[in-house]
Amino acid sequence: MNEDLAASARRFASTHWSVVRMAGDEASPARAAALEQLCRAYWQPVCAFARRKGWREEDAKDLTQQFFARLLARNDFRGLDPQRGKFRTFLLTAFAHFLANEYDRVTAQKRGGGQTAVAYDELTPEQLGRLAPPGGEAPDRCYDLEWAQAIMAAALRQLRADLTAGGKAAHFTILKPFLTLPGGATEYAAAARELGVEPASVPVLVHRLRHAFREGVRAEVAQTVATPLELEEEMRHLFAVLNQ
């Protein structure tokens, strides 16, 4: 194994899969917290998928709550093997089955049968995020797009936190636009004046920021897979989704 693959392998010591195992361990005092962590990470993609499937916004929220609650209540995380696939794919498949069963249940209720599902505790507005309206993108595509955007947002938050902790909050604020937009001499000169550095040093700072951001994105994606090979596959999928 070369150094890059070895370094990638070491990053899998603490992943979403380890959180999944914790969520499936009935003896673990951190079980509820593990489910909450997974819910926060995947709430928006799952709920957006339900909206694209045609469920009303409030129903989509309730269904997402119920889905995560049921995963915990039935302990569906117990015994999950990360070698069997990516967590993103597992969760989408499980939720698609859940929605199909829920549709059957609602249809049965309209005929006079069925029972009321137990709703999960209401999440905060920050956890809910934005919800995609029905129409437009296909449900699977919407799920992947929300997943990709959540990955990028998490990496950006971590980058801000790291720079702030290092006393370089201004670097993040001033140089952040250059993460996605090319900078010219005029823009770099303006950034140099704000930072109090030589204009020639700004391209170097931007290069370092972009590198740190890319590594942050890789670290976020690494939490959802089991091997370095899957990491490379998911990275390609992530950028394919964002570039469509």
C-alpha cells in the first residue's frame, strides 16, 4: 500500500459506519446520540427525497422523523456490514422501502384501517434545513444533490472552525470567495490590502485554502464509506453530481 492509500486507510478509524455500529449497540449509552448524529447528517437529503416523491412538506418532515425513529426502535443498524455497500446507498434504499410501506399504510387508513405511526421528536430549524419542493429533479438525483451539498457545507464549516481556532478567521472570510471563483490581479490586490500582506502571497494563501477545503471534503466523504477504494468512487460521484 502506497503512502496515499495508507493515509486514506488511517482516516477510517472513526466514520459514520462506526457511528452506525454504536447506534446498533443496545448496551451503548451513546446509542441515542449516535442516531441523532446520523439524523443531522442525512436529514436534508432524506426529506428532500420524500418531497420529490410527491409528499407534502409537513408529511415529508413527519416521515423523515418516523424513519429515523423506526431505525432506532427496530435496531435496523444492528449487524450492518460496511463491506456490503456505501451508507448513502443503504439509507436511500431503506427510506424508499419505508415510503412505499407508508403509502400502503396511508391508503389502508383511508379505507378505515391501519394505525397511527409514532412521530420522532421535532428537530430544530437548523437541522431541518431547506426542503426541496416537488417537481423538477428526479427523487434519486435530488437525494444525491442534497447529499453532495451537505458534504460541501460540512467541509466548509470545518474549514472555518480550523482557521478560526488557528487565529486566521480573517483569512477564511476574505479568501472564501476564491474557493469557487478565479481571482485576478485586482481581486488579489484587494484581498492583500485587507489581510495586510504582499499581493504576491495571496495566490499562495488561496492555493493552501483550496487544498485544505478539498481535504476537508475528502474527510467528510470518508465518513460514509468503508474503504479507500470506495472513497475514490464516492469522490468521483460527488463531483459528477455537482457538475451536472
